[in-house]
Amino acid sequence: MINTTDESDWMIPPETKGRVHFPAVELCWPTSASMYNGHVDGVSVVRLKYHVAPFAATFEQLGMDSTQMLESGRLAMAVDGSWALAWLHKIKVNLGTSVLPKFEKPATSMNAHLHAVLKGTKTPDASFKFVRFLATPFYQLLFLRMGLWLPSQTELMTPEGMKQWYTERKGPEEGVHPTGYDTLVSKYIPQCGAPFYEPPGWPDARAILYPEVDAVWNGDKTAEEAFAAIIPECNKIIEEAGQ
């Protein structure tokens, strides 16, 4: 989980056309003893020392996914995308809603399907109308009602707007949205959400960045070891792609 931490987003979009940085790496990934003693318990320390979060191999050995482990009582909490509610609301357990743990301030990244129009399209007006349609309340309501999406239209985040799609979950067969979901939509997302920008070159940068993140999660490297070299390399890829 890479998230906004102390001072700004980890992907900067401005005139620089994008840049990867981690303003609070020590807070996000404190895997060394000095970092652990001097800062809050980081995700990887909690995972490696206290075994709170299972490794992928654990799921493979059990032959279960996180949804099945929640329903069977093997997991107490799952951190997933908002889309997971589309199937989680059907399981036979009591569900609640919470937000991501914060470091310096609460924050979450906001991103969704990416729709674009090719520069050389022969039908720019029709193409734009189609992309615009995909962001209309009419199109979104279907997916909001089934729990797959969060609204991107601010009018659908208001109490009046939520009446069009929000159904309080009272059990596996009744309602979709668990306790606290309304606060998530009306307060947490507008106040703490930050858009995620994908500049040119990001897919190539991501391909080398994510394995380094995994190495930190798995305890193979410290954050300092993992990111000292890889962040400049990622930024070089983005810079060259944007030229």
C-alpha cells in the first residue's frame, strides 16, 4: 500500500510532468531497528514482527482468498479497493467500514478506470461525448448501487444524492453498504482523498518500482536500500517518456 503520508502525494503531477517521491519513507516502511524505535510501527514491521498480515504464500497454502478467509473467521480485517464491496456484502458475517491507518494525516489515493480519446481520432466530438457519458450520474448509479464504485460526481456524495443509490446493509440478503460507508463517502473521500496521476512512462516505471516495494514488505530489503536507487531510475523513465 503506497499512500499519501506527511506532506504531499507520492506522485507529483505538476509542470514537471510527473515525479515519484516518498516524503515519509521512514514512516511508511520502517524496517530497520533504528527506524522502528524512532517512529511509529510501520506496515512491514507489523507484518514481519507481529505477523498481522499474511503473505501471498499463506493464501496459496490454504487455497482461500481474502473474502473466504473473512467469512470463515481466519481474517479480522481486509484492506481492499472499494470495488470489493460488490461481492463482500454477500458474505455471511457482520461487516463494517473503516479508513486506512494514518501516519501524519489521514489520506487515500483516488483512481478509477482511465478513459481517453486518441489524439488522431476522426470523431473527436463523438468520442468526447462518450467519455463524458461514462462520468455521468446515469452511468454511475448502476455500479454505485451494487457496491462496485465510489461516486466521482460530487452531487452523488451529498445526503440527497446518496438517496439515489445508498442502501444500508442489514445482512447478506438485505442492503449493500455497511455501517460507516456513508461517512466514508460524504466526509473521508472529499476531505482526505487525493487523485492519482499517471504520467507518460508510468507503466514502465511501475514495472521496476513494485518489485522493490514487495521486497520491503517481505523483509528482504530496508526501505532505504530499496528506494535509494530505484526512485531516481523511475523518475528518469518518466522524464524521458514525457519529452
